[in-house]
Amino acid sequence: MFFFTIRRILASVLVLLVSSFLVFALAAASFDPLSKYYTRNPRPPQSFFDNLREQLGLNDNFFVRYWHWLSGALTGDFGKTINGSSVSQQLGTRIMVTGRMIIAAVILAVLLAIVVGVIGAVRQYRPSDYAFTFLVYLLIALPTFWFAALLKEFVAGGINDLLGSQVLYTIGEETPGLSLYASGWELWSDRLGHLILPTVSLAMLSFAAWSRFQRAAMLDVLGSDYMRLARAKGLTYRRTVVKHGLRNALIPLTTVVALGIGTLFGGAVITETVFVWHGMGEYLLKSGIGQNDINVVLGWLLVSAVFVVVFNLIADILYAVLDPRIRLA
Amino acid sequence: MATTEATTETVGGLLPAVPGTPQNGGGVEREFTVKARSQRQQIVRRFFHDKVGMTGLVIFVLLLAFGFLGPLVQGVDYATQNSNAQSVPPGTAGYLLGSDAIGRDVMAGIMTGVQRSLFIVLLFVAIAFPLGLLVGALAGYFGRWVDSLLMRFVDLILTVPLLVVLIVVASNFPGSRTPLGVGVILGLFGWLDLARIVRSQFLSLREKEYVEAAHAMGASNSRIIFKHLIPNTLGSLIVWTTLAAATAITLEAALTYLGFGVNGANQTSLGRLVSDGVQAASTRPWLFYFPGLALIIIVLAINLIGDGIRDAFDPSNRRVRA
């Protein structure tokens, strides 16, 4: 187990290194930090561009540039934005914002997926199974932003009317400026009110696919011999399902969820756009791609790659812990 | 008299076997009365007996008819703008589903959108399918360094969420804001999961006896891949195609919503209609609901067909009459 983990960690570091190179190549080919000056009127003289190119190190060899960026990134310095502020600092606050949403959404989605999946499997071909299956198919077919708009329109309005005060917010991750003077309960309850709708929207869409996995895994387990044995030993049905069935059926889901968290970063881009969150998604679209800011895009891509690789690693190790047979392979 | 003799003989139950003549008046005698079916016939029958898959197929065909025959019946061009009928609600004379801010008919828009979205899907499949099949087949069949090289490459691309890769690439090509451009970009990056699926299937299939037999008879690698292995992965290939088609439609909508999809002037797609409609959710709900519903129904129908096909190929987890 120890060597298995070491081997996996080394492989992940290697993947990350090569991935950072690929990401750098993609970004370097895509974004020109000077582009905002091209459309200036009057156009700056050529010497201005030459100076700036020299200053930003754009004239260097591609590999030299990569090395400069990589050595900076390894020490936690992602360079400067085109407006001169530090990318690492901005990334830090953005991750906290998006992280809140993703963690809450994953917890909610996993719980829902397990409950719905197990119910679907245990009560296969009953009305409840059909109802959940239909619901899940509908959720899979829904475009994220359409569903989110629906939530904003009905759920937010409905609940706020019902409670008589604004509890759910549809825009932003906190009331602007609140963090400047408020703290403690006031700040966090406000953040919670902002958090609920995006979380629900993100969770609903990821749980749908996961619950199908859970249902299939559970069906697989329910038909196995050791379940029949457990029943034959005289255990109650409920006990066999929970202790023997569910524990084994959770193994495939852990992998799927761990891999899915990386993908959630992509899904969060849309959710953040709909709910106007100032998180990672907005950072990539507005500050990065929108302004042709190569350092922002690079930082974003690297952070997301780290998340994907780390969660792949976690998935691998978890799988080996939960299912000892895999270690031998 | 001759006839009665004949009947008594058959009542006795046994006809004397005459060499060279078939018994029972010519048909080939079978032990059972069930007609033998080839595997393909069984799969097709299973699909046609599957309620879920058939529901999807019927809905899908209806949508096709709506998108492609509808404009002929309705006779309205989506591009026609009518300054006298801007933002009219559904049911207004001539505008069954209402009109948008510049007086275009929403129903004609959805019909065109269905056409364009299916065009994107077609393009996506036409590019992604051969790519994924080729990469997966090479990696799975040859193994060793070919496998490592190709699959690590796939892993590397997948370290960044697909949607973000698409965004970054699409931001490079401002000219690609058309159904054609979006279809090509989706296709160029949509084959990664197919490659993984094909590879894992090939890894197990290439150890089978019939592959060994083909090798022993001197079949070339390409013959084994194309004549023996690919036909045996057909089930997964078809299932992937349907499910990926559904994903492509939603991805297109997401890209368009974020401003990197079909956003050019005079360009349209279901995703474009839905994204435009989101802004009008409370003021002009018909712009929000109708395109959204059309998109959901089309994705739902394709997913149902995909599931029906999967069950038809692998009925082990379903009770369907074959």
C-alpha cells in the first residue's frame, strides 16, 4: 500500500509537469498581452511595443519563458496581471469563493445520489424507481444555465415571498461591501443566503448522473452471492442492505465523485456566470480571456489541473483502500 | 380410397423415410416452432420491444419532422423581421409561439434551431467518432509504448475541464461563431472519452481466441482491427454516439451562453435561442420556455434512445422480451 501510494504520487507529479507545459503552450499560442494596446487610438509607436515585449520577456525563447513562469509558479508566484496586481493573491480569494460552492454542492449531491440510487435499486421497477429515473433523466437533459434561471425565477421569488424577507439571493456571493464592516454571524448568514441557490443548481445537475452509477452498483451488489449468504445467516433485510450491500456499492461512487470534482470546476463556470459570483469562473472569463491576460489564464488552468490530478490521485488511493484487490493489479 | 389410406398412415405418426425427399411437405423440419434469429435480429427486436427506447425514438422522429418539415408547412422564414409584431405573446395571429424583440417568429426560430443543432451534432460525430475510434483502437490493440503515448496524451488534455478547453480554443477563433465552427471545435475535442472506451474494450478483446485464430491464419493487423475487433465493439460505439450527441447539444448551449458558441450575426441554434431567452425569463417568458423545452426534449429523446440501445446490446440488467 505504501509503495502503491508513492508510485501514484510520483506519476501524478509527472503528469502535472507535462500538463503545465501543455497548458503554457496553449496559453502562449492563444493570448497576446499586448493586444489591448493595438486598438488604442492613436496607436502607440513601434518602439513602445518593442520595449514592452523586452520588458515582459516575450522575446525570449519559448522554453526560457516556460521556465521563468514554472519556477515562479512552483514558489507560489503566478506573475502579474496586465493591470499589475498579483495573480496568486487574486486566485486565492477566488478559490475560497468557488470552493464554498463546490464543497457544499458535492456534499449535497453525494447524499442525494446515494439516497436516490439506493432507493431506485432496492425498489427496482416500482413506481418510486420510475419516478426517480424520470426525474434524473430530466435533470441530465437540462442545460445548467436554464435550470439556474428557473431557480432564480421561481424558487428564490417564492421562498422570499413566503418568508416575507429576502433570505435567498440570486446575485453575487455576498452583499457587496458587507465584509468591510460586518463579521461573524451577520456575514456568514448573508453568505449562506447567497450560497443556497447556486449550490442547489450545481448539486442537482451533478447528482443526477451519480445516482445512476449508485443505482447500477447497488443492483450489481444486491444480486451477489454474499448478499444471499447474509440473508441465509439470518440477518434482517435492512441490515444486509445497509451493512453488506451499501458499503460495497459505495466503492464505484467514490471514484466517480472524486473524478467529478475536477469537472465541477468547468460546470461551476456556468453556474457562477448565472448567479454573478466573483469566483474562479468569472476570473477566467472576464479577467483572463476577456482581457487577453496570459498570466491569469495560466494560473487558472494550472490550479484546475492541480485539482483534477489531486482528485484523480485521491480516487486511486481511495479505491485501493476500499477494494484491496486493486492493489495487486 | 387412396386418400383414406394416406390419412391412416399419417395418423400412425411415422412416415417412412424416403431418402432424398424432405419430410412434411418440403419445409426444413425444426425441433421447435420458434424461428431462429441472428444476433443482430435479436438486438433489433429487443430495441423495438423496449418501451423507453421506442418512446425516445418516436419523440426524436417527431422532432425531426417538426424541424425539417415544419418550415415547409409553416412557410415562415426565421430571418424575417416584422417591426409591427415585436415581442408579441404566443397566440397572436400568425405567431403561434410569439415573437422576439425584433419581430422574428419564435416557432420558426425553434425549427431552424433544431436543424442547426442537429447539424452541429452530425458534424461533431463525423469528426470525433473516427478520431476516437482510431486512437482507442491503436492504443488498445498495439499496447506498449503506443498505448502509453496516446493515453497519456488523452489524460493530459483531460486535466483541464473540457468546457474550459473549448472556451480557450474558441476564444482564439472569433470567426468560429457559427454552427459549422462550433461543430468542428466540439468534434476536435470530443473524442477523448470514446478513445478510452474503445481502448478498454480492445484490451480485453484482443486476448480472445478468435483474434489468436485470425493471427494464426496470417490476417494482417488492419484486418483484425477492422474485421474482427471493431464489429465486436459496435454496441459501445453506438451507445457512445447517442449519449455523446446529447452531450454535444448541451455543450453547444453552454458555450453559446458563455459567448463562445454560436453568437455570430444571423446565426442560430437551439443553444443560442435558449441563451437569449434566459435574459427574458420574467419579461417575455415565451422566449425562455419554448426553446428551453425544445432543447430538453431533444436531449431527453436522444438519451432515451441511447439507453434503449444499451439495453438491447446488453440485456443482463433489464427484463425485456427478446
